[in-house]
Amino acid sequence: MMLYFLCLVLFCVGLYGVLRKRNLVKIIIGLGIMEYAMNLFFVLLGYRFNGRAPIVAKDQNILNMVDPLPQALVLTSIVIGLGVTALVISIAIRIYEKYGTFDITKIKRLKG
């Protein structure tokens, strides 16, 4: 149960970075931390203590198998997260080229 709480703490750290920071780079890092917290949570959902791989052979009865579905979802999430992060970084670079700053309060005041 403590590991789930630590995932929540990690998610809250990322959420703090997204909501309270004014620098675009710090906001992107906060999004990444939130993504990693969710991936860790999904992996923990499928974890079994002393569990075995879900490979079943003939005449074999395994009672304590690890659930492979959360692992597959996390692999998909990592790929999607990488694409989203690349897109957000490219948008941040374009904003910096246009306005010359990463501070979102200064960007809001500028016109153009």
C-alpha cells in the first residue's frame, strides 16, 4: 500500500510543476514526472509478490502469475508519451524562437 501512496506523491510533484511553475521547460518536466508516476502505478497493479512469468507449458499449474496486461499498456503509454513530449518540446522551441522567452507570463503579455 505504501508504494501506491508513493506513486500518488510522485504524481502530485509533477502536478505541482505543471500548475505552479511559469517556465515552459519546467512544465514539460512536470508532465514527464506525471507520466512516469502513472506508468509506475500501472506496473504496480499487475505485480504479484513471488509471481512468475505468464508462460504456461503442458502439465503445469501456476497459481501466482504476474498480469501481463498492465505491462503491455505501459509499453504503449511510453511510446505515446515520447511522441507527446517531442511535440511539446518542438512547440516550446518555436515559442522561444518567436518570443525569446520561456516564461508564460511574459508570453501572455506579448502580442503577435
